[in-house]
Amino acid sequence: MNLITFNNICLSALLLLAAFLIYVIGTGSRSLRNYLLSRLALTIPTIWILVTLVFIMMRVIPGDPVQATLKPGDVDQVLRVQERIGYVDVERNVVARLSQEDLGEYFREDGRPKNGYDFVIDSTPDWDKCEAKPGQAGEDATTADTFTICHIEAAEVSLITQYIDYMGDIIRFDLGASINVEPDVPVTHIIARRLPATLELTVPSIALMLLFGIYSGAYAANHHRGSEDYTLRLSSVFLYSIPIFWMGLMLQLIFARELNLLPVANRFTGRVPFERRTGFYLIDSILDGDFESTWIVIRHMILPTVTLGLALIGVFIRLTRSNMIEILQEDYITASRARGVPERRVVYRHALRNSFIPIMTFIGLQVAVLMGGAILTETTFSWDGMGKLIRDGIALRDFTVVQGAVTIFAVIVGVISTLTDILYAFIDPRIRY
């Protein structure tokens, strides 16, 4: 997918969001405007704290990720990668026409380099082409008594300097380049290809989670202490306790292998026949008018979407049920029933509407859990999204990919948390005061 196209989509979404906020601020009450402005002002430090935590966590991990990733003997590549991600500051100098006595400053008596990064070469290269390979005095010398040395020194960069450089790169939307997942490819390009796949998976999962979780919880509360209530409560505990990857494997075994109804993995079978404009296969196939491919995309989405959605349905069943039981005992609910208002309208319109306010807060908190579940779901179904990207980055010890992907997740969680608070205030006027 074209990165510019994806950026345009993100920019359009931000503009729509900004237009909505401007409309609310312009037409809302003074208390609502003050709340929205104060909450938006807190968004930047919130995201800053999340991004800072990512920086700290990635650097408190024991060991050097570059040394662990690359071959121990490949000194040059290790230094170049360490320099690229800001771990070390490398200085390269070419020293020419050295005599045998001059070599004593750089080499020990046994002929090995003193610092391990001096290499005796037979010609003077450009400074940026010096190769940091261990050498030995007298090896590849131009003459028997004259030597040319590429002298390389690597000094560790302080954490403060690394942090300043890191934040500067974040502001410029520069997340570095991949080391092993896609060598030398910018992480932003990789994320631009993978993020639509994750959104295409998580958005339907959230819809499934809310639709079945909330309405099942309301149904259980309306049949309090009945067989339906006990069944839904036991089902919620069962669903919440099942590991996501095991649930995915069972669904694959039943619906893909035994019944042969749905694909077992991936986002599409075979070569994608439609033009990938946005990276969202469902949207791209519809825009291309290829409805046969649209059906194939939907069939591939069913199992991973259900797996990810079922993992959190149980939480919302119990949360909605507990809130609804309290609401159904309120005086206005009793008065509505006494006036002959249909039971379905009392439960699913009046009571559910008022119990939805605390549920709204919990939705924002579950986004982070949903993102974590996406890693296991995408790995189980070979779904080529952000979760699988983090898993591949960890497996291949790709420091920049893991750091960049986790940073994007942190920003998404921070933004959604802010939007949840804004929507919360929009629904409940008491929050504004």
C-alpha cells in the first residue's frame, strides 16, 4: 500500500474528528466547552508519558539487542546498527603512512588491535567506508614499513541524549529502520502496511463485543436469578477464562478443518485481485467492485474477529448485568412499569441507556487489552497486522520494529482514552461540572 494514501486517510480521519470537536465546542454549553478543552489539553502530556514509558521499558531490558541480533564477529554491522538507532556515537579516522614504531599506539606486541576496532588496510578509503573488522599489524600493508589504518572509536551515547533524539524522531514521524524483519525498510512504511489489517480485525471485534456483551448482560439482569441469568453468568466466566490462542485453535479445528466452512488463516486466499488503495481489504474490494473477493475477505475475517470479540464479551456481560440490576430497582423504572410502558422498552431503552455511562468508561480501558489480544489472535491466524509484526519483531530481535509498533499502540490507546472521556461527558452532563 502506498504510504501517502494511508497518511491521507489518517489525516482525513483527524480532520473529521477536529470538525466534530469544533462543532461540539461551538454549539455546546460553557461547561462542556471547558471540559473538552481541559481534556484535550491533557491529551498531549498523556501521550508523552506513554511514549516515554515505551522508551524506558525498551532500554531497561538486560543486554544489547543489536549484539543479540547480529553475529558476534561482524563488528562493522553491529557498530553501524548501534549508530543508526542511537546507541553509540562512532568516529572514523584514517591514519596513513605509519611506520612500524607508530603502530605501537594502536596495536599490542602480539599484533592485535588494542581496542578491537583498528584495521590495517592497503589503501586510504573515505571515512564513511571504513570497515570495523579486527585486523593485525602487517596484514594487507602497502609496503613492508608503511601502513594505513582505519581507526574507529565507538562511544556510548547517554540516555538523556538518546531520549532527546528519540522524541525528536517521534515528532518527525521517524521510527527508524527495521533491522531484521524487513532490513533497512523504514518502520513507518511497515506499520502503514500492517495497521489497516489490525484495524480491520479489531473494529468488528469491538462491535461484536459491545453488541452481544451489553445486550446479553441486560437480558441476564432482566431475568435476575433465573435460568437465563445463571447460564449467561457461567458463560461469561467460561469465555473470560479461555486463553485467546486456544480459543482460536479450537475454532480453526471445528469450522476450518472438521466442517470446512471457513478459511483457517490469512487475510485472503491466493493473490489479491483488487487494487490495494487503502490497505483495508474489505474496503478496497468494495471500491474495486469485486464482490466475489469481498465475500472471500469476509469469510477470512469471521474466525479471528469472533475469537478476539469473544475474549472480552464475558467482561461486558457481567459489568452490564451488575449495573442493570441496580438501575432496574430505581423508582422511575417502577413508575414506567406502572404506567404500562412495554417491558422491552423499559429494559432496553430506559434502563440500559442509564447503565451505559459506567460501561462507556470501561470500553476505553479495554482497548489496551484488545490490542494485546490482537497479538495472540493475529499470530494464531497468520493475520498480517500489527500484532503479528510485534511478534515477528520479538522473535527476530528487531529492536526498532518492536519499539515503533509499541509506540503506535501507546498513542492509539491514549487517543481512544481521550475520546472516551469526551463521549462520556457528552452523554452525562454531570461529568462537566
